[in-house]
Amino acid sequence: MPTLEIVLYAFVGGILPAFVWLYFLLKEDARCPEPRSLILFAMFAGMLCVPIVIPLEHYVKAIMPTLTAIPTLFDRFALNLAIEMPVILAWAAIEETVKFVLAALLILWRKQVDEPIDLIIYMICVALGFAALENALFLIAPLMNGDVVQTVLANNLRFIGATLLHVIASATVGFAMALAYTKMRHVRPFAVALGLILAIALHALFNFLIIRETASHTVLAFLLVWVGAVVGFGLFEILRYARYNRLPTNTC
């Protein structure tokens, strides 16, 4: 069992990358900042997703069929894809759906969420909360083994990889909702569904590349999230410019 000291170190190490990304997000929204209390509550909502997601993922893994041996007739990569991808897709679907559902139940209905760009900001904050607690759980094992180097490396990889993946995936759902914000009400569920499908596909592809554990697949995985980040931040800037362009100078 991990000691309280290890749990605290893991929590600090897990939440630090999330707060670094949060700092950049808040700098982007500095002119018309969202309430800090609601930002933190959105992160807490993301953390609440983790204890919901973990048992669901264990259940999915238990009920899905697996093969214990790989016949030589089949291409190893193709067969691995056929075996692993359903579980990876199911896990990605669980995580992205639970993040959206808790965001919708706890955050997105509030009066402070009154502009399209707010949907993206709060979806990102939920993702950061989820990533923070997930990061902490990943750090407990190396800390218990006393492997400081592995802990630092794991934290750095999650900072530039998994945390950013969660941000991009949830932002994708936020963008879909933002683009449908002014549309008729019956259009919005379709926008959410499309955003979730894209987020799940991105999440599953990243995870599949990462578990291959080869240099080329890892590079492709990180290239995927960084390209997604560039596109996402570009779209965020366009929406932010459109928002400020509608406002008189020095007003929010």
C-alpha cells in the first residue's frame, strides 16, 4: 500500500502538468476571464470522472474476448490491431463520454457559460482535472519502487503527451458545441455526437500508437497530439478574436 507521503507526492506531480496547461489557457482568456471558482470546480468535475471511468474500463476489459496465442498465419500487427482496438476504442469512448456527461451535468448549464468559447474553456478544464488525477495514479507505482528517474520521465511524458491528448479530445467536443451554439436546438445533439466521435477516434489512435512501444509509433503519437494542439489553438484564437471583435474596447 502506498504511504500518505507517496500519495501526496504523486498528487502534486500529477496535478502540476495540468496547472501549467491551465496557466496558458487562462493567459489566452485574460481579457474576459471566467470565474476562477468555476474553473476550479470544472477541474474537480474532471477528477470525479476518474473513479467512474476506472471500474467501467476494468469491466470492459474483462468481458471482451482475447487471444492467448498469435497464429503464424496472420500478420502480427494486423492481428494485434483486431484484438486490441475494440478494447482501446471502448476505453476511449468511456473516458470521453464520461468527461462530457459530467461537464454537461455540473458545468455547461450554468449562466456563466454564455458564449461559444466558454464551452471550449470549460471542456478543457474538465479534461485537465481528469488528466491531473490520472497522472497521479500513474506516478504512484514508480514512487513506491523508489524510482525517481522513472517518475520524472513518466511525468514529463504525460505532460507533453497524455495531458495534452485529454485537452485536445475534450476541446474537440467543445469546438463542436461552440460551432452549433447559434444553430437550432435540434442540431446541437448531432454536433455533440460528431465531436465525441472525433474525440474518441483521436484518443483511441493515440493510445494504440503508444502501446506499440516502438520509437516510430511513439513519435507518430506525439506528432498526432501536437498537430492537434496547433490546429486547436489556432481555432481557439479565431473564436477569441471573433469574441473580442464584437466587444467595445476595455469591456468584457
